[in-house]
Amino acid sequence: MKRRRDGGQGTDRPSFGHAAFDPADIEDARRGHPALSLQPFAEMAGLDYRGSEQAGAFLSTLPTWPDYIFNGCRGQTPSGRLGMLDHELFEVEAHNGSVQAAGSFYDVRVTTRNSLVELSGLAVGAPKNEPFAGNAVWIPTTTVHVRAPETNRLPVLRITRSSSFSVSGNNGLDHLGLPGFRVLRGDENPEALAAVVAACGPWLSTRPDAHVSLRIRYGLVAVTVNGYRTDPSDLSHLWATADGIAAAAAATTPPLAGHAFDSLGPPVGSVRLPPGVPLPHPLLVPAYAQLATQWGYHNEDVSHLLLSLPRCPIPGIASGVLAGNLPGSNVPARIVWFEQGGRTSGSVRGGVIVPARSGAATPLGGVLDERTGMYLEIVDGVAYCWRKQRTFGELQPNELLQAAITCLSAKGEYLLPS
């Protein structure tokens, strides 16, 4: 990992650029990593200490590289959702020694990296696909990520306190009752934005931090504040605040559709998703249609799953849904592929959804079947089985179906007899 502490000069400074959102965080920024472990807090709060794990369940709101993640603590939020609290390095682009963003930044130190081609003046090269490769600064933050799949029916949203990370333009939220905050993404759906601000604004207003950011994307709610927080009462408040925001945001979405599991939804493409809701990757759409024809399955519009199974725990948002019976049985199923956006664009995580046996249950976050590499979690009487690994540019449907059936059969108490 590239967390060099000495900067090559025998000091305790990292080799990458840094900045801080608040003068109180300058030492955190210069150090490049937290001074203290959050393991004692995890033990006190009943959470599982995971270190620098880049958990797939929270991939859509986690930093690009595990090198930017510290002190991950994972477990149940006060309302019973799956959550993760961690320290993170937040990356902001920089150029010619300056941060390329409006707002207040302190102790800015930019390390510019140019390739030989760039130095010759021939072209601007893309940074290497590795941590700390770009011309940027990395800022210490603390984030709580909360699983809230109901919010997949909302636009991708980002709201931030304008004093710490402002942009030009008329995007302030004062007129919606949230002074000092701006919307950086999600204003293409004014009604949904207004509803989320009204529901979540009171929670956000309880945080006095120099930097506060709310992101809602791909079934996750993430609340970020400046600095590496270590005070137990502050961490507990942040944990509860993010949980409250997740519940408030979820409550703004349409009510459960109430469809029976074996009822088929509308065909793909016949329903227009609300503005700002991520659409399936265009290169994958023909593959779903071809497979549906090949297997004789119903190529179902993703909107049906979002409305009928809003608490689906599979990470991300549905990209393709094929409805029919499991091969050789009368068990109704949905074969699904989910996307997680960002740098994972073009990849999918395959899964199978079937009714669970009455009374069957799994721990929060599911159980991993090591033999098949499949997670299994039961929510609201439905069994969700999904691959631990994503696939890039291909669906691998036969392998997915075989692994899921094997997993469900091995876990016979959940659905299928051995």
C-alpha cells in the first residue's frame, strides 16, 4: 500500500498532497492517517471492527481504493439497518498547486505528478490506475454509510454545507428550509429534492461541523464530516444521525406496491423511471433481452422490483431482471443483475431472488457460502442470493444460476431441499 509516512525526507508526512476542511484537522491532514484506532469504539457500540476493508455492500459510497479507508466499523444501526462507520481520505482534484474546487481549504499541499509525455508538452496523460496517482489533495473525513435500498427510487443526490465545499450557481437550499447547504447533484427532480430536504434537513442541521455532506446513491445513504473523529459521543451522534437520515429519506419514497411475488411486472422499457434514478448500462440491455429469449423468461422492467421489493439487500440498483421459474421446478424466481455505479460502471453483481420458507431467517448482512461465493440474506420472507464478486462486461448466467441453486440447496432450511 502507498501510505508513505515519511514523504521521502525522514518526516512523518505522507508522499501525497493534503488539505483540511477545518484548521482543527490540519494535523490529521499532515499525518495522512488517523492517530487512533476506532476498535475501542466498535467494541463499546457492539460493532465489528474491519480495519481498511472496502466492503462490497457499501462500495457505491466508499472511496475508490482501500488505501483511503481506515478504522472501518460495521454492524447494526439503532433502527436495525446495516451500517458502516470509518475514517476516509476524501480526494479533491488539484492543478498547478491549487485545489480545483470552490470553498475553504486549509494547509493545502499539492504534489504534482507529470508523465514524461506531459513534460515534453505532447499530451496530458491519464493518471495511473492506482491509489494516490492523480494530481489531487486528500482530506481527512469521517463517514457513516447506511444501507437503505428503498432510496433506489430517489435520484442520485448529493447535498453539502456550502461554507466548506461550495459551487457557483443558484443551487442553495435556503428556499427549502436548509440554509447554508447546496445541492451538487439531484436537482433534476425538484419534487424529490424538496421532499428529501424537508425530511432530512432537521437531521443535517444537528451537525455543527465545518464540512457536512449527504450522499444518496445506489441504495446507500452516506453522511460525511470533516476530520478523523474519535470522541465516542460524537461518533455515536454521527452514527444515529446517518441512521435517522436513512429512515427519513426512505419514507419519502412511494409505498410498497403489494404485488404477489409470482406476479409479473411490466416488460422492460415500458416504464419511465423518475429523473435522476440510474438507468441500466446501455451495453448490458441487449444482453438481458437476448438471455430472456434464450431461456424463455420474462424480461421485466426494473421498476417492478424497485416497487415490489424495496428492501432488497443486494448491493446497488437493479440493472436487469428476468422472471420465471427456477429450472426443473415450480419455484418462482427472479434472476437479477445489479450495478453499483462510479468506477464500477460496466460491471454487474448477479443474483437470484426466490420466496423463503416460512420462519427462515439470516443474520443482518447475510451469510457467505464459501463453496459457491454467494451471499444469502432473507428480508421480509424473501431469499436473496448474490455473488460476492462482480463480473465485467458479461453476465455469466449459467454459472450464476448453478451457484445460486447450489447455495440455496446447501442452505436447505432457507428454501430448497438438498
